[in-house]
Amino acid sequence: MPLLIQNKGLDRISSTVELFDRHPHLQESARDFCSKPLVDVDPKCFLYVQQREFAATTPTDNNVSILGSDDATTCHLVVLRHTGSGAVCLAHCDGSNTWSEVPLIVKAVTSLSNSKDSRLELHLVGGFNDELKTSHKLSLNILAAFHKQKEDIHLVTCCITEMNDTVVNGNHRPIVYGIGVNVKTGEVFPSSFSHKGPAEELRSARTFTGGQMADIYDSSQGLVKIGPCKWSPNMDIAFWLSQSDDIILKYLSTSPMAEPPHFVQHIKSTVQFLLDHPNSDSLFPGGQPQLYHRTEHGDWERAAQS
């Protein structure tokens, strides 16, 4: 079944401009979303989703009540929610394999939902008017991929590409870099996050070395699951540690003029992690994933493997 906008199937479009021209209410809701203040989130009830990851849960989850992700420039943040069960998934999509990722997002929500008398609602936030049109291409691919799913999916929020664009000192950049979703209520809101754990560097290393979209959370057990990941020793990447910020931005970013200020340090810490752990097998004894559970104090803690 098609992607639906106000209960009507999405017609073929060749650009996001065409989409917003045909559906001015999406423009209006995008402007409203961009104008909202950033919401502070308590890290003790929060799970961060990194690039090329997704996580899904339900309102009955006692460990996670907010899912969130940020640092999205050309990337898109995707929230899919089932209005009956309240099951919700947040994904951070970078265009690496959109057509195989969208079915994973849909399955993550439908597998947690039994109610038939309800609907799937989609919220898209991210991208901007970047020079290479990377955002625009990803916007169209995500819309097309959801349009191909067998389930009816209702597009509710569409704050993407030109509707998420501003110009600062002559440079285009996103207005909203990050979002959260309240698992209990379904509210989606702009936010930014200082705590990006657990296992922030390990998860970044997985993506840096080409890892595909991964489901990081088992809501039935309240466990974050990372890996097992696979990479080979590559001492040549030490090259990046001695490079200037401009060089790193030029070669390792899809949008050098729009990255958040901590981008370069994030890249360098990821490279250092890979140099410190040249063989990924050492991080996953017995080929088992790393597991993290929420402590009574609200922190994520490495769980003992059985």
C-alpha cells in the first residue's frame, strides 16, 4: 500500500519542492517544528541512536522513555510509530542502503504491535539544501522506500531538506540537527544530546568501518546490544590524527560547512579507538555482542555474559 498524506496516496514526485507545493500543510507543520525550542532530556530515561542504527520499544518499557539522535546534517532521522500499541522506532539514516533499511524500521514497529484498529505514522526530520544535493536524494529515496511497503503508512511530519534549511554566514546548514521521541506519548521534538552512550566509541567505530544499519535495543529485556562487529587492523588511519580540521572536514564529511563543532574531535576519537583495538574480535569474547543494562541509578552498565 502507498505512503499516505491526509489519507491519500502519495503521487509520483521528482523533487521535495514538488512535494511541499502539493501539500502546503506539510510546509506549515515543518515550519512549526523548526520553531520549537530544544527540549532537555534526562539521560536516566534516554537511549541514544547513532548513525546507521535504529531502536524500537513500547510505552511499557521501564528502561527507556525517550529515544533520540542528533548530529544529522545530510542524514535523516526517521520516527515510525504505531498509534494503537504505541510501539515506536527511531532510526538515523545516512543513505548507505535506504531500500533495505526501511523494511527493518517497519518490521521493528509491527513486530511490537498487535492492534489492528490503528495506523502507522511517519515523522521525517533532517537534511538541508546542501551543495551536492545529498539531502535531496536521500529525502526522495526514503519517501519512495516507505511508499513501497505493504503497510499503510501516514506521513505526519516532513521537516526535510529545504524545509530544514537556514543560511548562516553565507553557508546553508540544517535548522534542526537532532530529535527525540517520547515513547509514552509519541511526541516528536527537536533536541540535542551530550550523552551518546553506551559504548559510544565502539558504535562509532562500527559505522566508520562500514557496518550496516543495526538494531541496537532489545526492549523485551531492556538491553542495548552492540555487535559483534568486524574490522581488520589498519594502521594507515593514524594519518587522520595529524590532519587539520579543514582536511578532515573536506574528506570525511558530506557537508563540511554544516557539521557541528565537535565533528572533528569525534572522528579523531573514533580513529584512536580503532588504533587501540586493531582487532575487533578482542572486544567480543566468544563472538558474543556487548550487552548493556540500565542500573538503578539510571546509567548504562556492561552486563555480564551468561
